[in-house]
Amino acid sequence: EYRRQIQSLTCEVDALKGTNESLERQMREMEDAFGVEAANYQDSIARLQDEIQNMK
């Protein structure tokens, strides 16, 4: 009985480890994507600031 419980819990832990790895990978991908997006916004801000300075 205990052996079956241990086996069941081991399978559950393994499944949760897989889920955790998948979520961590998704999080890294989102962080990378948002980093690129933020850099693009920074570029746009710098370009607009330059345009404002050139208009003065």
C-alpha cells in the first residue's frame, strides 16, 4: 500500500516538475519579448525627443 502511494506521489512530483519547467520557459520567453518591446519604446521615445529638439 505504501509502495503504491510512494509511486503515485513520485509520478505526481515528476509531472509537477515538468509543468514547472514549462512555465519557467514560458516566463523567460515573455521576459525576452517584453525586453525587446521596451527597447523599441525607448528607441521611439529617443527619436521623438530628437524630433522635438530639431523643431525648436
